[in-house]
Amino acid sequence: MGHSRWFLGTIGGLGLLVLPSLVYGQDEVPLPKQVSDLAAQVDWFWTVVAACLVFFMQAGFSLVEGGFTRAKNVVNIMMKNFSDLAIGAIGFWAIGFGLMFSGDVYEFFVNPDVNSYGHDANWMYAFLLFQTVFAATAATIVSGAVAERTKFSSYLIFSAVITMVIYPIQGAWAWGGLWNGGGWLEALGFVDFAGSTVVHSVGGWAALAGAIVLGPRRGKYNTDGSMNPLVGHNMPMAALGVFILWLGWFGFNAGSTTSMDGGSFARVAVTTNLAAAGGALLAMLVSWFKFGKPDISMTLNGALAGLVSITAGCYTMTPMGALLTGAIGGTLVVFAVLFFDKIRVDDPVGAISVHGVCGAWGTFACAIPFFCRPGEAGSVTTQLIGIAAFFAFTFVASLVLFYLIKVTVGLRVSDEEEEAGLDVEEHGVSGYANFLMSHER
């Protein structure tokens, strides 16, 4: 037994001596360098894991939008969300990433020698993946607002342009310095840590432009100004989607630290969670007060409103500030949905209210000192400039793009196709084949 212990101990000791050489090569690597390299690799790993969580949010958006739309259009909405991810992955890699972070498309697409980055190449790949799923998120927000009446082929054109051009140009304004670029809003001190405005308001204001150019769904509004509710077909599906989005948002916000150093990623996860809870509860209570019953669709959108609202200030806000930001977002979203219906802007899933309005609110909230950690509140003027600039560019660019699509290849399906449902008419298959469905408007 004694000889066996001596033998195992000797082998173990030799292993400890040999392992660094196997990992780092023949040259002796100083311990501080080993520790530094390990920390960097942990950060890269966390960033890729966070990207995977944000990737999974695409499933959440698909389920939310599918549940909030009618059964005859569920395949179409799934196809649009799926296509956003596929188009976004290629388009952002090919053009958008270079535009956003250096202004040089050649450097990231045409030039094949990515290994010239050496040790930093791994970080570039991790960062590219993380930013790609953000771009896809901005695009997929639009799909719900233009649901049930848009040509699939025309939507694909818009999805490509927003991920390759519209989103990256504005992203460079606020986040360009995260890689090799720099932006004018960034230089002013604009605060938007994970994208209440950079990602969500871009999607929300583009959705507003699309809904305006398209017009409302058939049968949504009457000539006397009254509204007919076109109720979503599957609230359990929508609820599951919100749970998935809530989970994925930990990657969205906490992952934006791109680091596990100092515990900031855990603090960001806590502020994110509190804001979502506050948004859900306040939307439920407000809808209960207004409609006499707690409304499931408003409650679900309230949770998303809280998540969108905290995305800008998740790093700079205190837990109490996060809770208040989310609660106000949950309240705002109820009134915003009612407002857009009143002015006859038909948004089947409430994307404009959740992402556009609450994204702007959350960005402004970063300038309220009471909500923020000491010394970390932004400037009211700078925050308002950023909100206005993103709205103006996104809305005008998207309005022009949707109009050009409308007058060239066509944007909206025919009345007959809309009545029959886009699943069969656009894709040749029903989402619920062999199930008996009630007649829908």
C-alpha cells in the first residue's frame, strides 16, 4: 500500500510539472500570465454562453408572436422569426459587423485572414456571435407588428436591410467603441448598456413604420371608429414564449458585461429580474383596474415591458431603481397599446408599445439619479438626444424602405389571401393540420 501511494504521488507530481508545458508549450509561462489567460478564456466562454441564451430568445419571440396571432397565420409568423435569424446571421457577419464596429466591411468579410488577430481572434469570434444575435433580435421585433397581412418575400427584404444596414449604422453611434470604432453618442456619454434603444427601440420604431405603411388587418376597425378585437389563438403558447424570453434576457443583459470579473454580471441579472417582475405585476394590476379582470396578454407584455425598460440601465441602476423602472414600463405598456389602437395603428402583438415606447422610457430612466448607483446617472439632455436620434433615423429609414417595397414588389397580400390565412396561401401548409378550427374573421 505504501509503495502504491508513493507511485501515485510521484506520477501526480510529475503531472503537475508537465501539464503547464503541454498547455503553454516548451517555454515557461509566468503564473500571472497563466492566470490572465485563463480569466480571458472564462470571459470568452461566458460571452458565448450568453449569446446562446440570446439565440434561444428567438424561440421565445416565435411563441409569443404565434400565440398572439390567429391560428391561420402561425406558420407564417414562425417562418418570419426563423428567417430573421438565418438572414441576420449571414448579413450581420458579411456587412453589419464591419459597419457597426469599424466602418470597414472589408476587414471582416472580404479579408479571409482573420487569424491575423492572433490571440484576440477568439475574442473577435465570441463578440461577433454575441452581436449577431442582438441584430437578429432587432429584426424579429418587427415581425409581430406586421403580422397577418405581409407578403413573406417582402418581409425577407426588410429583414436583410435592417440587420445589414439600419441597425448597424445606429449601433455604431452608441457602441462602436466596444471594438475598433467609436460613435458620436458614445462620445457624449449616452447610457444604454444592453440596448433599450440601440436594439429594442430600433425594432419598435421600425415596427411602427411598417404598421403605418401596411395599414390595419381586415375587420380590425369599423367605419365609426370602433374596434373589433382579433384575439390571439393560443395564450399558453404566448406565456411559454415570455418565460423563455425572461430566461434569455439574463444572457442579453448580464451577458453584455462580457466578463465574469467582479460579480457585475450577477448584479445585472438581479436588476433584470426585478424589473421583469415589476412590469408583469403592474401591467396585471392596471389591466385589472381598467377592464375589471386581470388580462393575460397585458400581463405578459408587462413582463416584456419591464425587461425592455431595464435593458439600458441594468448595469447602472440599483435594485430598487430597476424595480421602479420595470413597474413604470409595465404601466406604460397598457396605455400605449390602447393609444395605438385608438389612432388605428394595428399591432397584433404590441411590439411598438413594448419595444419602442418602453425602450425609450428605459433609456430616459438612466438619467434619473434616484434610480441609479451613485455617480452613474446619465445626462438628461444626452439621453433625450439619443432617443430622438434613434427614433428619427429608424422611423424615416424604415418608412422609406417599406414604401419602396410596397411600390415595387408589393408589401401586402390580397384580401382573399388574408381572409384565408397566410399559412396555406404563403406556405402551403396549416399550422394545425387535421384539427378542426372555428371560423375566424
